[in-house]
Amino acid sequence: MPRSVPQNPATATVDGHPGTPSEGETSHFPSALLYTAARLYYEDDVTQAEVADQLGTSRATVSRLLAEAKRQGIVRIEVVPPAEARSGDLADQVARATGLERVYLSAPLPTPGPGRGVVDVMGRTLAPATGRALAEAGLLPGDVLLVSSGRTVYELAQHDLTPLPGVVIAPTVGGNDQPEEWYQTNEITRLVANRVGGRANYLFAPALPGPELYQSLLNDPSIQRVLHQWPAARCALMGIGAPPLTRSDIPRFVPTGSTSLRAAVGDVCSRFYDGAGVEVDFEGSDRLIALELDTLQHIPVTIAVAVGPEKLASIVAGARGGYFNRLVTDPATAEALLGAASGS
């Protein structure tokens, strides 16, 4: 026996009853009737034939009732794209907002467990997206891939990226005098070369030597070999530094007491820039053995990797300066970048 359906007392059922429109007048179906049909069909999982039986009407009328319910907003159908499609949409939005060629999104960063910091999970989470970015750089044997120092690239170098056999890996900055392993650029170069199957070239120089040592290093053939690779590089992989005067972790050579660095919002390859993307110098930076920003702007594929709210201003300004054309980040940072880019 058909189930009884509660109806509005002021509403007729359907065909042949007082107050009920003819079959062609779908725009005048009572809203209570539209709701009843929709609830039976969508919530109670009743077939259209069964709905027609319970309402005492035809199946064709039920079809019109459901269509009208959707038109009036009584039924709202949401088409939800799969996760990978949503990520693609977000990545495209961030690329357009920041003026970048491509944005690669990682999986969401997991919440660090007890005794573990963000950096413990960052490299593992960002490595697959960074691997995709490197794979799409089109590197061939003999091409030069430059790598920066810093915690982000160091953490990435602990994980598999993508095979790049025969590619030459070289550092973008000196740093063999730095105590922290993530500022030891030769160590990072070695790790990345091992991960991708490339050939490491090392830069045996401090990042900021004294005046006499600086001139001597520039004349050294092993130093010259790496410096000559910089403008010939096909790709660069770099982290993005947060505003220098807010950081607790920064290379020892950076003069954090310098007044000029108050204007800096970030750095890439140990070269600082302000909110407009203009380079910020500091005392002694003319002796800095690091890839220059104008050289970086002419490298075909420049991949920056950065996450976190403290990096938003530095990402936006670095993209504005043209210091990288591709970005690897996580969904939370990507969402925040949309607001930061539109508000800058």
C-alpha cells in the first residue's frame, strides 16, 4: 500500500483536485507539493514511479515537479570536483594572482606530532610537488640546475625528487663557513645531486669573505667554474626567506643590525628585496658570493618553494620582482596568497 505523505492542508494533491494546475502549468505548482515530491525522491530514495503513486499523479508530472523544485531552489544540487581538480583550480588562481607561470600544490601539511616541528614534515610533504616541478623543467644531461641554501631546500634534499641523470647541480651561494647544515650549500648540492642522479659541482668559498680574500677567490679557477655556470643555468631551485629582521634563523653573515634591511621583506639565494621586489643592499653585500638577482631573472625555469603565513609578503614581492616564475607551496599558503596578492 502506498505510504501516506503529510501535505499542506491548503494544498491539493495533484490531478483532478481543486486548486491543482494542469500538466503544462509547472510554474504554478504549489511549493508544498514541490517540496513533498523532492523530499520523497531525493531524501527517501523513492523512485519517480513510486512518488507518482503516492501523490496520485503521473510519472511525467513528477518529473516536472522535480524540475520546478530545482528551478525554485527547493532542490539544490552541488557538483563537487575531485580533490585533484580543486587543487588545480586553486593553483591556477594563485598563478594568475601572482603573475607566475605555474604553481604546484603539495598535500596539506600535517600537524606536527609531539616533539616534532613543521620542518620535520615539510620536506616529505613538499617533495612530490617539487619533483613534478623539476620534471617539467625539461632538463637534459649537461644542463645546469642551481640550488640555494636554507631549511626548505635542505629538507627537500632528504627525500626523492625526480630522476635528472647527467644534470649538473651547483650552489647559488657560498657558505662553507656556516655552522648550520642547511646553510652549508655544498652539502645541499651533494644531497640534491644524489637524489636526482646528477653531478655535483662545489663552491669552496664563504658567502661573505673579507675584501682581500674576496679578490683572491674570484681569481681561483674552481670558483670561476661555478660562477660561470650561473648565467648558463637552465633551472634554479630555491627557498624563500621571511623578512630578515623577524627571523630567529638566518645565515651568520647577514648583518641583522643593518638599517637598510628594515625595508627587506624576504630573500632568495641570500639576495634581499623590498615589498616592490627591488633589491635591498647591506654593508658588504658587494662582496657577497651569491647569484645576482638580475642573473636569476634570466634563467628560464626558476622554482621557489615556500610555505607559511610568514612567507606571504616575501612570495608576493619575489614574484613581482621576477626572481622565480614557478612556485611550490601547500594549499593553506595558496589560499592565503590569494588574499595577500589582491591586497598588495
